[in-house]
Amino acid sequence: MLSQPFRTALETAIGRATGVAFAIRRATAATGGCIHSSWVLESGATRYFAKTNDAWSAATLAAEADGLRALAGAGVRVPRPIAQGEADGTAFLVLEYLALARGTNAAFSELGRGLARIHSHRGDGFGWHRDNFIGLTPQPNARHASWAEFWQHERLAPQLALAERNGHRVELQSLGKRVIEAVPRLLAGHSPAPSLLHGDLWGGNAAFLGDGTPVVFDPAVYYGDAEADLAMTELFGGFPESFYEGYREVRPIDEGYPLRRVLYNLYHVLNHLNLFGGGYRSQAEGAMERLLAA
């Protein structure tokens, strides 16, 4: 339940952001997501979607709003951020409400084309103007001119350091340090442009409007190798083949991608090890051994 002071704060924030008074007539808990609580806020025919959490999560919600605005600026459909802040000990992010549905093969093809178009937006280096989060894990985004150095220092090294603090030592750390040293070799001859990335694009972070328009959300944006985004789409069940057909219509996929996919997805496997433990350690070590054998 939303406390009355918090409901009033949400109403005030929405009214200030939109210039239209909004009174919450009904707040319904929404399903989906494993980090924040989600709510549909209704006043007659007007609806908003709100994420809430303890005050400590304000930084994660601010980073999410920043990423959504960046993706919207690149021309992709996202839930538009309306208001973000903190009240009554609770952080919140209010978003445009969108009625989302499953996609057809044609819709997934358009999602693939849309991702390829996002990747046409270029930065002047690898990284982002601020650090953000991958799930609940802080994601450093210091700028680098070298993609290999960015992947070494801003992606693999922080996850391995966190894994060591979480008690994952010995073999994992030994393999990880060797992989970090091998990154320049693994990326030799590959010179990607700094493309705008969603950063956390798996099946749970994309859906479709009723007319088939793709919608993406929960980003962890930065400028990086477009293949890092593409690799993430193949984790955790992946997308249907029509998605990749659509992507290739706009942007070809290099023949060296399959090995780099292992390197890029190692980051996400390590993050899941740090967040959830369990069998992700063996998956991470297997990926490292494959990379070192390449």
C-alpha cells in the first residue's frame, strides 16, 4: 500500500511535471520486475506507471530515467520518464503508462531493425557521462578511447573484484585475471565505433504495443561495441530468429562475433554470479576457459 503522504507527493510530482493536476483514484500493484515495486496509478482515463523502492534506490531510478531519455532521443519507443524523486522515505520513478503485449515475428523483426538503428548513434569515446547500474550492481562508465581498455577496466575488472569480495576466489580469480590480460588479443583486428547501447537487453526488457511497435525499458546505457548489445540478447533464452533477421537487414554481423559474444556475455554472467551465486560460477569459468583456449 502507498501511504497517504507518499500518494500526495506522487500527485504533486506528476502535476508539476505535466502541468495538469493529477489525483490518484486507484493504485494497483503491477507484476514484473524483481528489484522495485511497481504500480499503475489511475485517475479516470489517465494512467501512469510508477516504480518505488527504499530511499537508497534513488540513484538507480535516476540512472534508469537518464538511460530512457537517451534511448528516446535515438528514436526508439520507451516508457517516457515523467517524474523522479524521493518522498516519505521512498524513492520513485513515474513513467508513461503503456499497455504492453507479446510480439509477432514481424514485431520482433522490427525490434531487431530498431536496435540496429540505435547502434548507428555514435559517441566520442567508450563509456557514458555518468556511472549507472546493471541490475543492482554499480556499473562504472569512465570514458576510454580504447574499447579493449574499457572492457578490461570498466566491465571485467570491477565484476571480478566484486566476486572476490563475495568469496569467489582461487580458480575464478586466476582465470579472470588471465582473461583480462587476453582482452587486447581477443579483440585484435576489431575496431568498433562507440555505438549507443541499451546495455541490458534481454527478453524481459522488451515488449510491444498493440500495433506491434517495439518498446524497450530498464536500460543500462553507454557507448560501446554494438556487438555487446547483440550478445546480451542471446542470453537467458534469447529472441526469435526474426529479431536477428531484422537486425541484419540494417547492420551486418561480423564473422568474428561468435567469440566476442562469449567475452561480452562473460560480464553479465559474472554479474549474475555476484547477484545470485549458484551455478553462474561454473558458467563463468567455462566461458573463461573457452576464451583462453581461443
